[in-house]
Amino acid sequence: METLLNKPRLKSLAAQHRLDALVATSPENVTYASGYWALSQWIRRGPQVYVLLPVEDVEQTRVIAPTSLLDQLVDQEDVWVQHVSRYGFFHVDRAEGAMTPLDDRLLSLFEQPEEKDAISALVQSIRSLGLEKGTLGIDEMGLMPGHWERIQQELPDAKLVPAMRLFREIRAVKTPQEIERLRRVATIAEESVAAALKVAQPGISEIEMARVFHAATVQGDATPVLGCLGFGTRSAMPNVYPSHARLKAGDVIRFDCGGRYGNYRADIARIAVLGEPDKKLAQYHKALHNGVMAAFDTIRPGVSSSAVYEAAMAATRKSGIPHYQRSHVGHGIGLDGYDMPDLTPTNEQVIEEGMVMCVETPYYEFGWCGLQVENTVVVRKDGVELLHREDGALKVLA
């Protein structure tokens, strides 16, 4: 089956680092490595779910999960891993009579040997694959205090290497399946903004408009995640949260928003104004838009992230905001809202075909308004492809 995991890239990068296996522990990396979205791990800190990926034979990948989350392993279409180790007690009863195929698969998992805890199950799985003396790249982000030390204690002949950054590097180049999910969720976000702007009229509150935005997101089969929305001077707050503030003629409406679809994130920004914009607003928004377009013209495989930053900043300043300052002009996106690469002045990471990134030029002026252009693109061999319909031009509402 087609997987989220970029298997050739994983094998190549793991070989460069001379790793025998990788262990995913954080929610994003567990889902990426296996297709398994473990509910408890995504909604609170602490629950331990792992994916053990042997580099020489990725098909022997094993999920290590608590017994209480086994049902999701058999009820999620993205899961491609066949080998499962479970830990911890969880009781279920069995009805008399015939079972469905899903029930049969779930019961077979419950019949697997029960390890006492997550680390015991991981160590046993490592030993079962003959990797107890290998070099293991372990994603340190999902472990709890003391777990790293315990793994090393129980596997004294193994070499443990932190691998959170390596997982991010692997995830940076998307598979076709990932790109299509990112395209869909970016489009849902854009359509949700359009739905919200249809109800824009004097007197509507930010909260009321946000409800329409989030309802449209759900109607598109996505889950609300990010919903910054501000009117007028409130739009200058970088992380503005919808309030009871009401829209007035001449107000800027700033969206910085996105949802989650198939576990993949969107992050776009759109600006509208209720009535004709004044000269400064039009000029500044056009400058920001030109900055994003200049970044698009620069992005190619082989170009450095810092070069994209410089192009966006130069175009924005030249086009009408000579004092423009910004720490970054975008970031990768995927299972995480901030994947690699970061488009900063000091990041020399090279752009690669298949990367998906949000390119943005926000501007915040307290006492006036906030303006922002942010679009999502995938890097192709000869440039970029926009993953939604519009490019962030200023919307003028009658």
C-alpha cells in the first residue's frame, strides 16, 4: 500500500548516519513512520507509543503500543505495519457468536504477549530483530525523563543517537500521498475563509465570523486547529484570538488559519477590507504580496533557504515597506505545523524537490492593523506549485 513514510529517503539518510534502526516516539513521527494515529499520544503528554524501523528491512517495522490503543491499529486505513508489540493490562469481554474480520484482527493483537511497560516492549522488540548491539537513532522528543537512560541500561552494547532532527529531515520531502493531503487541507482552509467573509457586514463580531470559518472547516471533513482572526487594530496582534469586537466600515479583517485533514496541517493567511482600502493599506499589502511572489520565483531545488528569505525581504522593502523586518518568511508544513525547512537568514538548508512550505510576509503595526500574505506551495523540479486556488491578493468587500 502507498504510505506516508518516504521509505527511500529514510533508508538513504539513515545509511548516511550509519544507523541500524530508527525509533519514532513523538506523535508526529509515530504517525509518519507507521500511519498509526494514537489518540492518547496526540491529546496529552506522556503516553508512550513507539515505532521501531530496522533500516535494512523496513518491512519488518514494528509498532509498540499500549493494549488500550490496539483498536486504532486495526481501524485506521493508513496503518501499513503488520508487526505489533503490546504492553500494559486492558480488559475487554468477548460476545458469543461470529466475529467480524476487524474483531478477529483485534482479538489476535490482544493475544500477543503482554509486556509490563513501554520500555520493556521496545527493548524486547529490538532484541527480537537482533539489533541489541546496533546503532539506534532514537527520537528523543516523545520519551519521558529517565527513559533514555533505562534503554541504555537494558541495552548496554547498543549505541543510542538522538534522532529527532533526523526524523524532521526525512519528513521534509513529501510523498505523493502527503502532498495530496496538504493540497486538500490548504484548499479547505481557503474555502473556509471565503465562507466566513461572505457574512462580513458592519456589526458582526470576530467570534461570529470565526464560527462560520470553523463550521466550514468541519464541513470540509477537516478538524479546526488554527483560527487567528482580528478586525481593525486588533488585526495587528500576531496571535489574535477571536473576541466580541465588532466589524466597522474600513476595518481590515486578518485571517491566519488552518485545519487538519488526514492528520496533515494547513496554515494560510488572507486579508480583506470592508470598503475601499486607503493608499497605505493598498501599498503595504501589495509590497507583502510582492515579497511572497519573489520567494516563489526564487524557490528551486538546490537553492538555500536563506536565499529565499533574502529575496522575499528585498522585494517587500523595494515595493513599499523600506523598514520591513522579519525573522523568517516561512516554514515547511506536514504532520507538524512547522516542518523543515525554516526560511530564515541563517539557514543554509538546501531546498529539495517535494518539499512543501508555507511562504509568508506578515506585517504588524500596533494602532493601525496587521497585514499578512501566506501561501502553501510544493517544490517541483522547475519551481513551485500552489496548493490552493488563490495567491493571497487583497480582498475588497463591498
